[in-house]
Amino acid sequence: MGVARVRDMKPEDLPAVVAIEAASFRSPWTYGMLREELDQESGWRSVAEDATGRVVGFLLGRCYPDAWHVVDLAVAPDRRRRGVGGALLDDFLRAADECGVEVVLEVRPGNAEAVSLYGPRGFAVVGIRPKYYPDTDEDAFVMVRPLRTAGEREDGAGGLTGPLLAIESSCDDSAAAVLSPEGRVLSAVTHSQDAIHERYGGVVPEVASRAHVERMTAVVAETLREGGCPLDDLGGVAVTVGPGLIGALLIGVQTAKAIAWSRRLPFFPVNHIHGHLAAAWLADPGAEFPMVTLVASGGHTVLIRVDGRTTFRLLGQTLDDAAGEAFDKGARLLGLGYPGGRELDELAEKGDPESFSFPIGLRRSSRPDFSFSGVKTALYYLLRRMTPDERAARAADLAASYRKAIVEALVGKAVRTAQCEKVRTLAAAGGVAANSLLRRRLTEAGSLAGLHVVIPPPALCTDNAAMIGAAALAGPRLDYPHYLAVDASASLALGRWMSTGPDEMPPPVDERRFSR
Ligand code: KG4
Ligand code: ZN
């Protein structure tokens, strides 16, 4: 049941309003504070009613002569995601438009639901208020919805007026892509550092950073050339700000900030995991939300419920190694190259998956979590008992059986979680989603369970910048100069878009000194 009508708040509504407030925020306003709002001279207070007359949400605002402020917006927990917040907000925005004022609000950067409510309604992040929320010391995004003037040009997503350049450097791939404002990929270039790290048998962070420095400019230049988009035609710049290797991230972030700064372009900070999730709707724009997405790569193995392009919740994850790590370590034990996942996959195609039995991690647990340390240890002890000749003769069978154990764990948990969450779409992303058995088995088992299965092409599964651009077009936008303090963050949590540096807001900039 949605909203039947939006009307002015009456004193009789206060008990319902207090209950919704208490159920919505960690530091809720008290009865007394809400009561005072009813008498505020410049105050706006509205409630949303359902068809039975029950109050299911409310909005408090302040109407100043030059700008209106959204002070508090909350929806009853059992009525969320049904357009209640949107109805309250649209009513407020309509009135603001009629009075010819812009609308301002603060939001927690981690509040993905709020960002997705305001973004499509023309709000853009214009700044950060450091440590705005006393309960968590969190920063606030300041979002503004500028006045719409008659005859204004219709822009693409994120208000872009030209193509978006996206940059990714969180691990060992230097990547860039150009997307149209509508999200079509015009060009994408990925420079893999596999050959550099092979001799160390793993990614060496310092070596990765240096390789990014050496290549990033050329990768960006090549991407712009292939996309037919000179620097001066760009409409915005997006970049992965975390999580990842801090030194590697920094190269992408500084490159993106420098390009955005030099042209005063808007800047789009992207969470790497949000990027992997976006690969699903980039590959299949018609795929329906909500979906459950498996992100399996060298660094992550997680199951995420995705309710919309910026609304998601972590459901489960690996308790030890990531799936890609398990593939890479297995490949190493089998004497294959680095990173090894793909080589092991190719070798496994020639072997018999039934010839050896490997443990399938947490198979009997109903939790949506994974464990891959057992399968790796089992391979280690099995190989120790074999002679070098046996190992060579049975390499393909070993690879096939090992691959099967990892894939069955991923497929079993992914399908079961999608069923438990009652979604109709199951997606997979991350480097391990390039695995040929995983692609076959997930499609098979998912379809059998009545799910629509989305597995992007391998180039969109492994780290790439096209997915970063797709995530950016759904996420927050920062206009110049508000992004100058945005920093790389090695451990950015899911649902966080960015962190700011020690100086928080940049010092005032004298525009004349920098004019081109
Ligand atoms: O997403 P990604 O490119 O980078 C990270 O964020 O980690 O994933 C890389 C991982 C590596 O562990 C690699 O071995 C694995 O994905 N991988 C594969 C395959 N292709 C890449 N694993 C299994 N089968 C494959 N075909
Ligand atoms: Zn990745």
C-alpha cells in the first residue's frame, strides 16, 4: 500500500510522527523537539497518509526567503521503498518551485537510500560538512537542488553535458573508459600488470603504484582517442576512490582530480564494489531489481542484495580466502603461472571433475558465507602424497576437481541466497565470474530455480573502468571545488562513496589565479 495523500501535520499526528522518528534514526528527535516544530513560523510540516488514514511518513522543512531546507524526512519501517518519501519530497519540491527557491539538505554519505531518493530529483552534492553527525562523528553531504529555469537543457544522468571519463586503479589494472551521459560505453582500455607481478607470485603494492604512474597517462590518452572524445569535450570525471591498495588508488584519484580540476568538471567518486555491482546493469540494462549479486574476485567474495542502483546490503562474505585467491593459490600449487585463475580454468576444461573429491566450504551451513581455506589445504596435502610424474599426469583432473569444489560453493550459496531473499534476478561479477564452469553452472542452477541470471562478459567481470563509469552515473556528483579534499581510502565500506582528507573542506580558492 502506498500513499493516499500528503497533508499538513496536525497536533494529533504527533504520537505517530514520534514513533516513526524513533524507528528511523539513531539519535531521534524527542517529542518536545517535534512539538516545537509545529509552532515554527517558517516551518514546513507534512505527513503522508495511507488509504486507511494511518500516518506512514512525514517531512519537516524550513522555508527561508532564498532557500528551503529539508530538516527531517522519515518513513515507517514497514512502508519503506513504496514511494512514501518520494511523495512527501515531491510535494515539498513543487511548492519550492512555485516560490522560485532552491532546496538544500544534509545527508549521511552512507545513507544510500537517501542518496537514491535525492539524486534523481536533481539534487547534487555541493560540499561536505565535517563531523556533522555527533553520534558517529560522520561527515554530511550537503545536497542542493538548484532552481530549474524555463527552457533548461535536458542533461544526461548526473546532470552531465558531455561524455564521462572513468578511471580505475585500485589493484593491478590501470583502466580508463569513456561513457556517454546516457551510460553507453564509447571506449574502454585496460592495461593489466599481470606480467609485472608474475615473477613475485602476487601483487606487490609498491610495484603496482609505480606501474600505474608510468601507464595511467597513456591509458587515459588512448581511451579518449578511441572514444573520439578530446579532453575539452568531457562532461565529468569518475574514479575509484576505494577500497583497494592505497598507493594504487592514489594514482587514479590524483589523475582524475587533476583532469576535473583543470576543466572545472564535476567529479564522481566511486566505490570499487559498487562498480562490480554496476557491471550487471551495464551488461543487461533491463535486468530487474531487486537482485542478489555475487562479487567474486581476487580480493572479495561477497553476496549483496541490490534493491536499486545505489541501494544495497551485504548479506554474506568469505570467512577466510577470497575465491580468486583460492584459484590463484591452487594454480600456484599446480605449477601454473600468476594470477592463475584463468590458466587453471583452461586446464580444468581438459580434466575429469569427478576424479578427486575436495571439500566444499560451509556446504551445510545455511548462512550466506563462504570458506575456501579447506579446499586449498586439501590440494596441498593431496599433492604432497603424489610423485612429480603423477602430478604432471593428473594435472588436468586435479584442476577440474579443484575448480568444481570452488564453483559449487559459489553457485550453491548464490542460488540459495537469491531464493531466501525472494528476488527474481541473480547476477555475478568480479574476476572469478569469468570462470567458464561458474558461468555455465550459475546459469543452469539459477534458471532451474526460476531466476533471471545476469553474468556480464568477462571483460566487464575483471577489473575495468566501464563498470566504474556505470556506477558513477548512479552515484553522487561533486562540483568544483568541493572534490579537492576527496581522498583515496583503502578500506571504504560498502555503501560509502568516499572519505575526505585531513583538511576536510579545501581552502577558498582564488578563481582568478587559476583561470585558463
Ligand atoms: O576482479 P579482478 O580482476 O581483480 C580483483 O579485484 O581482485 O579479479 C581477479 C581475480 C584473480 O584472482 C584471477 O585469478 C581471477 O579473478 N580470475 C579467474 C578467472 N579469470 C580471472 N578465476 C577463475 N577462472 C577464471 N577464468
Ligand atoms: Zn575488483
